[in-house]
Amino acid sequence: MADRDTAAQSVFDPAAIRAERERQNQLLLEKMRAQLPGARARLSERGIDPDPLVATDYEGKPMTVADFYMMLRGYAVTEKAGQDPTYRAARCAIRSELAPEVRDAAFVALNQQSAEEAGHGDKIFGAAYYEMGGIAAEPVAEDGFQQGANFLDPTDDPAVNTQKVLDIMAVLGGVETLALERAFPLVLRACAEWRHPLAAQLAEQVNKIVKPEEARHVLTWRYLFHKGVVPRGEAAIERYYMLTNWGRDRFLAPRMERGEFERHMRASCPSVEQLIGRPMPVSI
């Protein structure tokens, strides 16, 4: 296990991750700038003024309706990208050495999360992007969602599958807490300032659908910490914390301090009903 943790620290090196993400982000920004004139034209063709200021972005720069529209593409493809790893992780959970009741809860919660991530990407952010500009939100190479798909393929070793589930849930916990803290509040601020029927519709969907579902995903992060990580000891806890921040490093976001991580985990372990928003299927 010590060798595995050392290897993980090498693969998930924060400085290397951020440096690569900064490189990709610069390429992505250049591509989005090149596409901005076309985006502005699409908005105008659909009767939407691209110029009003609606918010400031993460760096404090003014954000226009056109910038917001471009940002929605990123939100749509990022949420959609969460579908595959959660679907795969659910299947890893089935073949893990987690306790049977934990394995069942992890499968149901992650399987449901997969569908919800797709819904956020396609049904909500993707739909808003289409309604504004008349084209579908598509990922580009610079989004960086192509790497690591085989990582979550189940193996014949239940211990390895268990570690895969815990590792990806730690990463997703970093992403989900980040979305609730920064991404969705930015969307809601922009919608409040834009004062357009599409903005009102999107704000309602984010408040009534996206945020409650994402909050449940954070509960899954906490549940697997209590049920799968804590029994393994301090080294496992440190690994979970490290990989939670890998999820944030991936988006060049502020890292979660250890005290904040501990505050999240200090609360009691969520119930299974809290994870999925309903009782477990009666046959399980």
C-alpha cells in the first residue's frame, strides 16, 4: 500500500497537474476567443443582445452575455463528462471488497449520479446553450476530457476495484464541492443580472434540480469516506484528501484546506436515503 500511495503522489503531482492545465487552458482560451465573433453573430440572429454586462468572471473580469454563452458550453460539456466515470465507478463498486451494504449503496448512488450528470450537461446547461445560439455544445480537445477512461475498468482484484472507487470519488468530491461553491453561484449571478426569460428558466433549473442533486453527490463523497476510507487508517485519509484536491487542481481552482476537508467529514455519515433522495430499492 505504501508503494501504491507513493505512485499516486507521483501521478497526481499538483504542480505538474496545474502546469498542464494552465497550458491547456491557454489553448482553450485562444480557441474560444477565435470563436467569439461567431458566437456573437448566433446570439444576434436569435434576437439576443450579446453585449450587456451580466457578471464578473472568476478572475474579476467583466462578463457579457456573449461570454456567459461561451461559458455555458464549458459547463455543459463538463457536466456531461461526469457521466462516464460515475457509470464506470458504479460497476467497479459491484466488484469491490466494500461491505455488501456499502457496495450496494455505492452502486445505486453512483449509477444515479451518472444519469444526473448527463442531465445537467444535456438537459439543462446544454439546452440553454442551444436555445441561446442554435448549435449543440460540443467538447474540444483542449477541454482535456479524453484521458484516463480505462482507469475505471474493473479488474479481477476486488481490492484494486475498491481503491479505484475511492480514488475517483475523492476526485469527484473536489469537483462537486467546487461546483457548489463557485460554478453555480456564478451562473445564478449572471442570470439575475441578465433579466431574460432564458436566464429566469436556467436559474430555476439550477436552484431546483442541479444544486440539490450535486449536493447529494457531495454526500456520496462523504459516505464513502466514512465507510470505505476511515477504516483503512490515516494513510488512506491522506490519500482521499490529496485526490480531492486533485479534482480542484484539474480546474485551477483554490485548493481545499485540510481544516475545511475535516469540517466536511466531521459531520455524521449520511444515510443511504440521503445519498439517492429516496429509499433504497426494496429488492436490495
